[in-house]
Amino acid sequence: MITDQQALATLIAKEEIRELALLYSRGIDRQDLALVRDLYTSDGTDSHGESFKGTADELVQWLKQGLPHLRYSGHHVCNHLISVCGNEGEGEVYTLAYHLAPDGNGGVVEDLIGVRYLDRYRKENARWRFSNRTVAFDFRTVRPVAMPAGDAQMPANDASYAALSSRLFARGPRA
């Protein structure tokens, strides 16, 4: 029989893991790669289908190549199912990834991807982190769109950095 204390500890772990997934989306969309790296264990790995497979450090280098070209990036977390057992866990995160990207001909395409992150989590240095993140692509729709008005987003200058003062919303690792 599960005690109230065990149930509470599991609930707290699940909430910390949910925040981990949300911070990943924030790190990607704000191009805060120091934050993204901090979300993985020291031996963490990532697999984005045929596009990328490697360590968390290699993931950051891969992201540095592609993210700056996006006019907009938004990873919108939907369902998140989590299982926790002690200092390890696993989960499935449904996400809609929406991008405005150059089409290579001076225009812009809208790139909408149905993504599921199949995660393994581990508590390391008193914080939950990804030990392995595998991306399953359920669908992808790419279509041309009109060039958005105004300048492209500058993720490092996002309004949230000025408007929100909690450490949770600051750039870089959570320390």
C-alpha cells in the first residue's frame, strides 16, 4: 500500500518533470542552449529521428546550426504522461512544434509538426533531468505562407526576460 508521503513525493516528482518539459520548449524557442544543455543528465542522449542522434552536448551544437535561421519557433506542450519509480522515470510528451522557416528562395514556409517525446528521466544533483529523449514524428505539414510583417523574432530579447523576474524565466542554467 502506498503511503500519503510516497504519493506526495511522486506528485512532486511529476510536477518537477512537467516543468522540465516546459523548460525544454522555452529553451528551444528562446534559443537558450545553455538552458537546454542543463536539462540533460551529464551522460544524457537525444535522438531526433534520422536528423540527429547523439549526446546532449552534440545536440546543443546541432541546434546552434539550425535554430538561428527560424523566423519563429513555438513548441506547445499538450499531453504529458509520466511514470516515476524512485530517482528514475519515463514519460510521453505530445507537442505541436510550429516554425516559420526560410524556404530557400527568399520566402517563408509554415512548418507544423506533431511530435511525441519519449523520455527517460533521472534525478541528478537533486534535479530531474532527461537521461534520454527520443523524438517520434507523427505528422508534418509544410506550406508556403506570406512573409510576416516586421522584423524576425530575436529570442534572446524576448519580452518575458524583461517582464518576468523569477529565476525560472531567466536565461541560462537553473543553477
